[in-house]
Amino acid sequence: MKISPEHHSGDLLSTIGETLRAERNERGLTLKQVAEGAHVSVSYLAEIERGEKDPSSRVLESIAVGLDVEVSELLVRIASALEPTPVVPVTNSLAA
């Protein structure tokens, strides 16, 4: 079994990073502002946003503080981004 370091669309690390970046951008915050509020380095936060680092639950809690969002809300957004898109059967459509 080969373990690939590549990131695929929908993987957990990428989804966490994309969600954090989206939250930060929606609030009009810079990496520096969130990093200072979360007590993490700017480079570490940037690596998390790029899906290169796997943040612990404590770090996610700290980042939530830096974003001024409840960690539960952040986790719900991450979870919903991971949900697969429902497949619509074609049997009852005009295309069938």
C-alpha cells in the first residue's frame, strides 16, 4: 500500500485550511491578526491554511478565538465542507 503525500480535493487537511482561510477572509482579517489572536506564528497559520500542517484540537480552539468564532461553528463548517455532493439518479430524468 502506497501512502501519497499529495492533497486531493476533499481531504481533511485541505478542507480545514480552506475553511479557516474562508472564515478569515469573510471577517476581513489578515493572517497576522488571526495568528496574534490565536497565539500561533503567522507561518504556522499559513501552513495550516495551505493544508500542509495538521492542527491539534487545541490549536483549532486557539484559531477559533483568533477568528472570534465558536469552535463548534468552525467544526460544523469543516464537517459540512467534507460532505459528499449527493448523486442524483438519472433514471427518472429526461436524459434517461
